[in-house]
Amino acid sequence: MLTDTAIRRLHLPLKPRKLSDQGGLHLVMMPTGSKLWRWKYRWQGSERLMSFGAYPDVTLLLARERHAAARRLLASGVDPMAQRRTERAQSAAGSPESFETIARLWHAHWRANKSSHHIAATLSRLETNVFPAIGSRPISDVRAPELVRMVRSIESRGAGDIAKRALQTCGQVMRYGIAHGYCERNPVADIKPGDVLRPTVTVNMARVDAQGLPALLRAIEVYRGKPVTRLALRLMALTFVRTGELIGARWAEIDFAGKRWNIPASRMKMKTPHIVPLATQTLEVLELLRSLTGNGDLIFPGDVNTSKPMSNNTILFALKRMGYGGIMTGHGFRGLASTLLHEQGWPHDHIELQLAHAPRNAVSAAYNHALYLVDRARMMQAWGDYLENTQRKLLTDC
């Protein structure tokens, strides 16, 4: 770490000389005698270099304070250099706070309990679609017609869903602005997406029906791809978890003795823990997998980088190779299991809980994941038996 004494004793260099302090903060000594404070950081994959002024006008203590403030901004998801440019522009013009400034403040507040993917996707949607249109506008001056023009422009690119989400996010930003005194009303409240955007057609995930299940199970059994992929398909059929929950599974989550798979809240869509009771057939699949990947942390490690899970597309590509392209998806196992379990008479609440569909709230979230666990374990064993008997019957008929 630098000291004032060391900085004052520096000799003029023949070429620029960099002296590091801490956390990327450094002092550049120029051949002209100038001593400039700089900070190197990365924003969305790109390297940035931020200036904090010249020594001695900016003392070592002041440089560290400015550096710490910038790092806090970066940690909250705000680009410090972009924020400084915005503040300087507003100061020079004497203008009220811009929509972008308040949106970034909202994002830093909103992100507290969100997943990293959701945080990044929301900020990217703002930066790509919203800020170019209304980001520089004073938030108190934003009106409904310009919001309509913005979302229709997004929709014209074939991104109707993004247009709807962008409008919803703008509404959240405006509410934040009202709460903190930056504006007096929310123009998004004057707009219903259905009034300005074309209706979207809901497309259900492709899946086979009950009559097609035996052939699908047979195709999985004789799949000639990688054994780990074939076992992933079998585990998907037995547990009907979401694809992301499957491929990100870790051995530490599997309780072989307790016959349960404990998926942590951080990996669940609903952000609450989820328990998957393990049928005998599921445990057999996991034992086979343990002989293949049990030496690592991940149950389904990637081919290139084993520290990361297999690709989201692995399941989809395997189904395509089996002849089920456009006919079945990883998500389709969930719909198929739901339909058949309902037809078999299992209680709706048990099925919905096992699908992690059940409504959650702040009071019940800590308890719902373990609700009806004994009954759900019985249901999951019956499901494992049903799949096994379905496949055995097909082999017998052949």
C-alpha cells in the first residue's frame, strides 16, 4: 500500500510508472511530474479505467474514499463511470434526475433477494431497450405516449415478450421514483399491455402423451449417446424436476440414507428449498451415475469444463437424436407426470408441491417444501414403479 511519504519522494521517471495501492487503485507517475489516480475494473466483460484526480489536490485518503465509493456502486450493479457522467451532465444542466439514474438506483435496491441471472437479465433489458429511448429524460417528465412508442418499437423487432417485460419494469422504476420523491405519478399505470401490444400466443412445451410414453422410455434405454446423458434422461423422467435444477445437481444435495434430494433455494425458480423423495428406481440411477461422476462435485459435469454443469441443450439435443425433436422436451416430462399422476388419482396439492408449483408467501415459504413429504414419497415411489412397469410391459409385448 502507498503512503504519502513514499509518493512525495518519487523521482521523475523516463516513462509513465504505475504504483499500486489496493483493490485496483493505483497512482500513475508521468514524466512531466503529474501524479494521477486511476482505478482499473471490469464492467460486463470489458476493462474500464476510471480517474480520481491528481495528487496532491486529491490526497491519498481522498483517492481511497472515492475508490471505495466507486467499488460500492460496482457491487450494486451500477457502472461507476456511467453514473459519474450522468451526475455531471445533470449538474451542468441543472436538470432533475434522469430515468436512467433512478432506474439504476431502483435496480440496486430491487436486486437484494434476486438470482444473479435475474439481476443481469433485468439490467440488460433496461440498457438495451429502455435507456436508449427514455434513459436521458427527466423521470418526472416521462409520459405514457413515449412509453407506448418505446414498447411498440421493441415489439416491432419480434420481441413482444421483452416489450411487455420492459413496460412492467418501467412501472416498478416509476413506483420507486414516487416513493423517493423523484416524481409524482406513474404513467405506466395508464397503460395496459393489451391496449398497445399484440396478444401473444401461448405455446405449450412439446411432450408425448400417455400412449407415447412406453416408446419414449424404450428410446431412452437404448440411447447410444453418452451414458451420463442417458442417465440424465432417466432421472428427468423419474423426478420431473426442471432442466436447470437437474443439470446443476450436486452430489452434496443427495441424501442416499434418507432417500431424498435436497435442492437448495438458490437453485430453485421459487427461491425456496425443494425436496424430491427418491424412489428405488431413482436411487439405482444415482448409484450408476456415482460410478461415473462421483469423484466431482457435480452430478452432470460439462464435457469441456468439468467445474461447470452440462449444457442446457444436452437433454434437448439427446431427444432430437432419438427422433423426438419437436415432439418432446425436458420440460415435457413435468407436464406428462402431472397429467398421469392426476389421472391416477393422486391429490392435486401433492402433485403441485412436487412440481414446485405451489403458491409461496413469506409466511409459508419456509414450510411448504416439506409439506406432505410422507405422502409425496409414496407418490414418487408409485411413479417409479409405474415407469418401470410401463417399460417392462413394452419389452414383454415385443
